[in-house]
Amino acid sequence: MLKLIKLEMRKFRIMSYIRAAMIANVVILGLICFISLNTEAKDEMLFSSYDMVFSIIDTLVRGTYIVFASVLISRLVIDEFRERSITVLFMYPIPRKKLIAAKLLVVVLFTLVADLAANLFVGFGFAVLNLFTSVIPESLTWSVAAKSLLTVVMSALATSFLSLIPLYFGMRKHSGAATIVSSLIVVALVCQNVDGFTLYSVIAVPIGLALLGAVVAYLSIRNIEHVDC
Amino acid sequence: MTHIVRTKQLTRAYRGKEVVSNVNLNIKQGEIYGMLGPNGAGKTTVMKMITNLVKPTAGEIEIFGERLTDTSFQLLARMGTIIERPIFYEKLTARENLELHCEYMGYHNKKSIDEAFELVNLKGIEKKAVKEFSLGMKQRLGIARAITTKPELLILDEPINGLDPIGIKELRDLFKMLCKHYGITILISSHILGEVELIADTIAVMNDGKLLQEVSMDHVAKQTAEYIEITTNESSKAAFVLEKHLHISNVRITDEGQIRIYDCPIPQSELMKVLVLQDVAIEAVHKKKGSLEDYFLSILNGGGIVA
């Protein structure tokens, strides 16, 4: 399986996606810096504590990487079906289930690692900024950092699986556009914030959606050995 | 003789309509097996079923002596294929595509990639992205990919599409060489009769999902042998003279009243002399050779064999 994952990454030149993810992280950091230094945001107490800032960063990162994952699904899975290159892949002496599972694992692992790295990068970047600008008066303690890190890890795990939900819509007509549009709907669902209340903070929501993502992945490979290409 | 591929009553239906119907193929080891048929005859579907891309509705396929099932992955390692059109990862270079192919196939002889490029005459452009390739170059690259792992069975669906006449000849020679020197069995489909005629040992004629005939080229050669065609108004009398005076019985009278003499044992001049002496009025005499096209069309039209 490791070899298949490596081949997938080689085939789709994963480095270009890593570069794109780095750029996205810099943009998110820039956005956070811009908002935090904006006086209106200060007035609305959006950046009153590290907890709050890390939560905002996590939400932005989550939204970004759910869409990012849908782009990966579109390239790695949907395009293979649409451009018929899947027929080449399915003529190799490897179970089809393994081939598709390798692709989905690339998406899940990429999203997980990218989500974590982005949270750490932007969080750290903001903490450095705060040293000079004192947007947040309190200092960053180990306990706040550890608690935020735990939340980020749990959130990233859920995000990496729920980001597979668009696969279901994309596979129906092998449409990349449907995949990306459905990912935006998922983002709207898990990244909204109404007066400080987010659906994602209800623990059942991320767990439920992550399970749904896993089910979608399972359904996509369950009968794959028996279908025509 | 060992059979590499055998199909028994192979059938595939889509929404109740059979696109392949009770096809029995027998492909022998080391031969070039040509599948002939017009578009929509079911050739590609048969090939897809042999490569496990499409599952049969009924019947069975035996490859290398084993029954093909949905999970017969290991059998695929012994095949090289181009089905419908050569498909690649277009942004990757030709070499990268072949390297990936070898990795997936579990074939680790790097030299074979260079050999394959050389065999299909693509040496020097293997570092180009495939998206810059013409259709003909893609066909060559597809063949390179199919042969790079030295498969026992090569399945090529219309492999000469998009090639120029020189390219066609090169590939024809390549197929013959692969068959002769490497013992590779080749299943090739085409609607270009002349091409199949030049390389195939056995042909299968398909139409409307049915296998109309599976026949060796030796047999076809006999059926499409040279003959002398005589145009006369007295065809019955001419036939009588041929039989009585020259003892030629391998004669056929066509619907148009012409007489065709196969395996004529005497020179044409001698033949004419006897007929004229017996007062048979001759309008024209031609020496002709039946083509595979005649044979093919006669089978497709449901008639007997026309030479």
C-alpha cells in the first residue's frame, strides 16, 4: 500500500500541491494578521484571547483544506475516471480496491498533515506577531497551547475524513466541478459561526461527518472489483 | 497446440441487448490472431472482457489455462494491452509514463524501457510530455508500454490508427518480430483488412456481436486463390467442355454467368484454344485473385465463400 501511495504522489506531482498549500498558509497568516490589526475587529473582541484566535485560525484552515481536498479528489480520482486513465490502472495486477484506497489515503493524509501544519504555522506566526503588537494582552501559556493543540489535532482528524464527502457527489457523474461545489457546501456547514456558536463545536457533528466521509470512501470501493470500465 | 485464450459462449448484454453474443474464441500460443469486423461488431467489448475491464453477462474466459474471474489480478501481469485508444498521464513525459507502468506491473528491468522506445522508434523524444505527442506517436508509445514488460499476450485494439504508411509497416514488422523471436501471442483487432491479412495467422470475423467465423489464414489463402474468369454467354457449354475435354472440375459459375476456374492445371492459352475449337463464344478472359476483402464481405453478407 505504501508503494501505491508513493506512486500516486509521483504520478500527480504532489510537490506542486505542497507548494500551493504553503502559499495558502501564508495567505491565511496574512489574513489573520490583517484582521487582528484592524481596529474594528479589536472592537468586536474577536481577538480577545488565544483560545479565540486559535479557533478562528482552525476554522479558516479547515475551510481551506476541505476545498483543497476536493481538488485532490477531483485530480486523483474523478479525473482518472473522466479521462479513462482508470482503465490503464485497472489493467494492472493489483486489486482495484487497493488502487482506489491508496488514492483516498493520499487525500486523507495530505489533508491531515496540511491541516495540522497550517494551524501550527499560522498559530506560531500569530504568536510572533503578538509579541510585537500585543493584540492579545495575555501571554501564551503552555496550558493554552497544549489545549489548543489537542483541539487542532482532533479537528484535523475529523476534517481529513469529512473532506471525503464530496467524493460521493463527484463520482455520480465523474464531475470535478460537482466535487468542488459540494466541498463548498460542506465548508458552509462546518465553518459557519453564528454569534460565536459553531456547528462544529457540537462534538457529534465533526464525528458524524467524519464517519459519513469514511462511509462514502467505503461505498466507493465496495463494489469496484465488479463494475465495468 | 496450447491455447492462450479461450472463450466459451462469451456474452455481454447492456440493458437487455446483447452486444457480444455466444462468442467462442480459440487463440493459440505464439500466433497472431486478428479480429475483423465493422465498427460496433463487439471486438473492443470482447477485448475488454479478456482484460477484465468489462464483466461478461454469461459464458467464461480462460487465459493461460486459468479461468478469468473478477479477482484474477495476477493474470493481468502477463498481458500488455491497448484498448480503444492509448491513454496516458499527459502531463508526465513518455519515460515517466513507462516507468510508472513498470512499477505498477512489478517489472524492474529498467533496460526494457529503452529497448521498447527503440523498437517503436521513439528514441530521443522520451523526455517530452505526452500532451505534446501526435496520435501516431501516442499509438507508438502505447505499443512501447504494452511490450516493455515482455508480456506473453499482447492485446492491441486498432493499434495502427493514426499511423502513416511507413509507421504501419514498421509496426507490422515489429509485431511479426515479437511473435517470432519472443514467442508473444498477439490478439489484434482492426477493420483494415489488408493489414490483418498481412500479419495474422488466424482471423475471427465478427459482426453484430456474433463471431461469424474463426479461420486460419492458410484456409483463407486457399479460398482466395488465383482463378481464371471467363465471360461467355454459353457458360453451361463451356463448363461441359472444360470437364469433358480438359478434365477440369474445380469450376464455378457465378450469378452473372461467368465461369471461374480454380487451380487451372494448364496454361491460359491452351484453355482458350480448346474452348474456341469447341465453338464456345468467349467475350473476355481475366486472371484474378480473390482478396481477403471479398472473403470478409461474403461472410458479413451471410453468403458462402466467394473467391
